[in-house]
Amino acid sequence: MPFCFIKGKYVGNIKDIQELHKSGDLEFLMVDAGALPAPPTDMLNDMIDKNPVLILTNSYSPYCLRVAAVMEQQETMKDAVKIVDFVHRSGTCSPAENKK
């Protein structure tokens, strides 16, 4: 029977781990321990807070590409606008490339 420790603290055996996983608490413990990255919502909130204008795009949408092109041409807003190309992979979103 495996014994699981997170950050040096005994968390439990396989049944305990399964229950933590079902409740969503396992992910929280893993993020808190630094074993998993923070959820995308934390990353997005941080990006929103740090940028006066934030445009989230995806490189496969012609509409997103047009908006990004128009915003990049605006010389007066170049320093205020941050364009981030987001890629959707298996239920999560992550920045593919940061542009300014």
C-alpha cells in the first residue's frame, strides 16, 4: 500500500489520494507544493491586472489575426497593448507566444 507525502507531510494512502482527487483537493495540494503550475485562471488574472489592454487571441482564427494586426499597427498604443496567443490543449489554455 503506497504512502503519499506532499511537502514532507503525510497525506494518506491510495484511498485517501483517490478521495482528494475526486474532491479537487489533490490539485490544490500539488499546486501549493509547487508540483503543478497554478491554474490558468490565476495566470489570466495576473495578466489582466498587469496590462492596461490585454487581447487574448488564437492563431487559427482569422478574426483574432485581424484584431492583432490592427492593434499592432497602432503606434500610439504599442506600449499599452499586450497580445497573447492562447493555445487550447486537452481542456487547458496556455499562452503560446507573448507579443507586444
